Amino acid sequence: MDSSSSPARLQAPARSRGSSNASQRWGILRHAVLARSSSRAPEGTSRDQHIKDGTINISRKASRGFNLIECHSLPISQLTKSLENSTDGNENDLGYQKDVCVYYKLPCGGSSKLNLVYRREDSLELNDMEASNRYNIDTTGLVCCWPSEEVLAYYCINHSDKFRAKKVLELGSGYGLAGLVIAACTNADEVVISDGNPQVVGYIQKNISINAETFGETKVKSMILHWDKEQASGMLNTFDIIVASDCTFFKQFHESLARTVKSLLKHSATSQAIFLSPKRGDSLDKFLGIIKENGLNCELIDNYDPTVWNLHKKYEAGDDKTWPNYDKEHCYPLLYHGVNPELDIDWTFQNCFSLLYGSTNKTVHRHSIANKPFLI
């Protein structure tokens, strides 16, 4: 979800911005490699300062999100006791130098709240890139909590009945906001929050430990899950609901993601996969093509929540200036909903329409996937 660091940069031609950003990224990598191979940083400047200067200027993420869930920064020192309990008192694991903490007040009744520890946005390190190459993963989960993840969390709160007594899996979760919200607000039976990046999963587990008292009877755990690996037999076809946000950006992962969903989703009339993702050029369309090739049924919906939709239209029209670099293709997540391919399609069509549309005053386009109708 690309953005620039100043209004002036927003006016630059797309090709110029892309070239500049690429140069900045290569510069960061060069400084990191040089510093790694030498004990002395470039003349007059520390290695960390060089990297920080570059990361401030490059395009890394959206400047903001939809602000659907009240969120405030929190001094990480206030979580010292919880963090010490979750890390066996090892101060180095507390991440005071590179972590920040945020407090979410959840709109799901009572006084539900979540405290999440994130990596500070200017703490790019060379070993992050090394881990990406070693595990064939991306590092976007370390960058921030992306707007699509926030929208997914908000959607799950507003459809909490879907998750009651269900076994839920979040794929490519990043810091796991949506999975943690499901655990805190929906009375799910079990929530598994997964990512392919071991560093990210470390943060997920830390956040689970910090918020353990918020989850009630819901079992919550983290796990490393690579989509291109064969999954453990004990996990196959065991999840009632699979959720994910912004997981279709990298086209090289489309095939393995589709296979993972198909193999882990339970063979049940109520099982479903709920994904949220922006179009991002032709990325989403290509993923839907892969879904078709794998025989999965799905529907794609643009207006799935009135609050999110109204905010989107204001940002798109420029009526709300708080998100100046808002772009529909990269910022507004569409909801796509998949079901077990062995289900009866008439049941699927009627019930999904009722659950996701809520009323009949919306335009529905019928297409065909695996010779069965689905919604776009």
C-alpha cells in the first residue's frame, strides 16, 4: 500500500516516484551490506542513521487507515509486567529499542481492549531481508498493521455470530489484529493466527501472551505456516473459517495460497473463507483466476459494510482530506468469500447473499467458476 512521505512527492509522476523509491531501497541495502562487512560506518554517520534516513523517504505504507477501531499509542513501559511474563523476564526480548505499543478499544461491548506490540517503522534491518530470502517469504508483516487488516477486524466484530464456537485460522496475519479481535469478541472455540515469517510469529505470540486474559474460554495460539509446504495431516480440513487480509499482492504465492485454503477448510455446509484485499492492479483478478483453476467457489463484493463504504467514497472524492494519498486500487479492500467446492451451490448462493449483502438493493453480477455461479 504505497504512499509518499510528503504532499510534494505525491505530485511527482508515477514513473519518477517508482525510480526514486527503487534507488532509495537499493541505497538502504548498500549501506546495510557495507556496514555488515565493516566495523566502521560511512564517514561521519552511523549505520542506523543511514538506514533511518533512507526509510523516512521511501514509499513503505499508507499514511493512515480507515480508523474504524479506536487506537492510541501506549508507552511500552506500561506493559513491562505483561511483557516480562510473556518473555521470561529477558529484557532484550522486550524490544524497547525497536518496538512500539498501541492500545485498541474494541467496539464489541463491555470494556474489551487489546494491547499490541509492533516493530517500530524505522527499524529496518538487514537480517529482515535475509530471513525473507531464507524462508521464501515477504517482510510486509513487519512493516505495520495494514488498513485491510483493520477493516477485516472491524468486519469480524460486526459479524461475530459467524465465529461463535468455530475453529478459525488467520493466514498471513502480520501482527494478527484480526485474529486477536476474533478471539476477544466472538466467542470462537479456537483461533490460530499464522504467518510464514518467524519474526512476525514471534510478535504474534507476544501479543497473545499480553492479552491472554481478554480471550475468555477461547483457545488462541500462533504458528508458522508456509503456504507452499505440505500441511500437517492433523490440520487438513479442520477449520470452520479461514480469514486473511491483503494476501494476494504477491502473484508468486497465488497458487500455494489457493491450495492452502482448499486443503485446510473443513468439509462442512457452514465452512467459509473470508478475505479482504485491494485490487492492486491485476493482482486480485489473477488470484480469482487461480481460485477458479482450483475448483473453489467465491463471490467478490465491494459494498459489504456501510461505514467502510461511506468512508471509502469520501476519501475517493476528496471530501475527507485526512487520507490525501488515498487510491481505490491500493487502499480499498474488496471482500471475497470462498466456500467448500463440494457444497450445494443453491445453499451457498442464498445464504451468502443474506449474510454479506443484508438487503436486495445492490447490484449482483453473475459469473461462472468451475461451471457454478458466483458473485462479483
